[in-house]
Amino acid sequence: LFAAGRVQIKRGDPQASLDYLNRALNLSIQLGNEEGRATILNATGIAYKRLNKPDEALRNYQESLDIRTRLGLKGGMAATLNEIGQIQNKMGQPDKAFKSYQQSLKLRREIGDKRGTGNTLIDLGLLYVDRGRYDDALKLFQESLQIQRQVGNESSQALCLNNIGNIYLARGQY
């Protein structure tokens, strides 16, 4: 059920994913599978994010984070904190988003999650761009670019290069 829900999200139909995810959530609760419950809540948050329902997304992310924190699941905590940061930024709460991204980045570096670290660096860099902190953003995009090259993620490499180019453009450094 969880996998079917994720497929619906990836297909661009987050509304359809909610039926699968809610059924999966009910089963995880019945079976006492707290780790599964946290994973499903995180995916439900993603579905609500895609449906442009940030309050519902945030509620699901927070519940997922609470469970993952209690269980000591640092990778899951980092992923959920990153999602929370995206929602907070979208809701016009850049200071809260900054804290969430910083916590996510710390955890991802701690556990050696290179791919996740690179992605969080991009999100944090975009937050800096929004605040006009181009020097800080440039450093993060360059660090992420190196990581994306190491892990072979070509689409994220392209995103980093695009973001770096946009900073140079904004500075008039053609």
C-alpha cells in the first residue's frame, strides 16, 4: 500500500496516493509498526505538499519527525526536517526553514548521507538566494555540486550549475 501511494505521488496524482497511504497508515498502527508509520506519515506529508495543503503537510511531517526522533532514526529525521524546511519556507517562515535545514544538514553529515547532504545544501542555498545572501548561496551550491559529482547525480549537478550561473548573472558577472 505504501509503495502504491508513492507511485501515485511520482505519477503526479497525490490525491490518489492518499487512499493507499491512509490504508497503509491504519495497518501500521494496528501492527504497532512505528517506523513504518513514520515513513507513511512522511509520504503523506509529501502528498499534501504537492496538493498545496501546507498545514496538512506540516502536521504529517511533524508527527513523522516525533516518531523518528523517539526511535533514533537519524536518516529519517534528516529527510523529514528537510521537508519541514521546504514547507516553512513556502509558508513565509524563512527563519524556521533555516533552522530545519541546518538540523537536517547536521544529521546528514553525521551519518554520511552524501546524496541527502547535497540536496539539503541546494535547499539551503535557495533560501540564501531568496534573502539576497549570494556569497553564502554560492558556497553551498559549489559544495553540493562536488557532492552531486561524487554520487553521480547528473540532474542535481545540472541544478547546481544552473543555480551557480544565476548567482553570477544576478551579480553581473557574465
